[in-house]
Amino acid sequence: MNGESTGTLMPIVALLIIIFGVILYLFIFKRGRNKGQEMLQSLGFTAIAPDKTLERRLAQLYRNPNVILREVFQRRLPDASMYIFALDDPDGVVTPRGIAVLSSNLSLPQFRIFPKIDSKQFGLGGLGNKVIERAVATAGEKVEFPAFPEFVEKYFLVSEDADSLEQFFNDQMADYFSRSQLFSVLAEGDMFVFEDYGMFFVKNDLSKISQSVRRAMEIYEVLQTKRVV
């Protein structure tokens, strides 16, 4: 009899443990999400519903028609709108957190900047860069600027409009990116997206988010310095 009672009780206990675990996870997840929202609000961002127009713009920028926009926050600037967002597609996460700037002050050729691995710091950096180079080759024509060796050492630059990019890219841009930490930039027309890889791993770190927002603003200022004619 005791054996039967124990056999009946064990599945109930296991079920209660699972239910408790799910509730605890949801509580922690909600608490973390709320904390993240509070941090973004302290930086002037407001949570907004995912916008289909913005989603289509990002789909164009990422060259991925299946992207799904979520967790969108907007900050209005005097001459631009800044968005912090997450982007998925049916196969997984496209970016867990990106920063987009949309402004009529921007007139950008299509280009993408991807970071290189420091081969001096990492033993397999050279091999890793070859793998990255093959991957980014699918995003456009590789563009190199021998006049800016510090930039070339740190970043891959690809574009579907290399001629316009060569006219657009200047000393100030090369100097800024050469002094920067590793991140990616996707740009076209009146919009660019900035992805700070460090922000992926410390999602609710106010100082890191604030630093990334400042960096996006710096890039915005740099990219306004010259327009495509």
C-alpha cells in the first residue's frame, strides 16, 4: 500500500517541481526584462510596438525578407530617430540587440563594416579572418583603402556600390573607425544600424548600453560629414 502511495506521489511531486521551475523562470525573465526597460527609459528611450515600416527597412538593410522585429525602443532626437531593437527570423536570432539611426540628414551608399580578429592577440586569428572574409563576400564587393592601413587592419568593408562608397569614405571616417572597438555597421540611404558585440553579453548593464548609445551618436555625426552627390 505504501509502495502504491509512493508511486502515485512521485509524479505529482515531479509535476509540482516543474511548475515551480517554470513560474520561477518566468518571474526572473520578467524581472530582467523590466530592469532592461527601466534602464533604457533612463536613457530617454520609450517602448513602442514593433512597426511594420521599420521592420521592412531593417529587412532591406539585413538583406533578409523574413526578419521579425521585437522589443523596440525609440528615442527621438532633434534631427533623427534612434531605435534599440532585437531582430529574429524563423531560423533563429539575427541580432539580440542593435541600434538603428534614421535621419534625413543621412545620404549613405550601401555598405557593411565587419570586425577582423586581431591575429596578434589570438593565435588562430588569421584563419578566423579567412573564414569571416569568405562569409562577408556574400554581402557585397570587398572594398579596401590602402591609404587607411589602420582601418584595413581592423575591419572588412563590403558594398554593393563600391564606386559610391569610394567617393563617400574619407579620412575622418577611417580615423574614427580605426580608433574604435570591435563592432559592425550596416548602412544604406537615410539609415544605419550599429551592433556592439559587447552589448550582446551584458544586456542589462546601464554603463555598457549608455556607451553603445554614445558610440551610435558619434557614428551618426561622422557619417553626416560627407554626402553622396
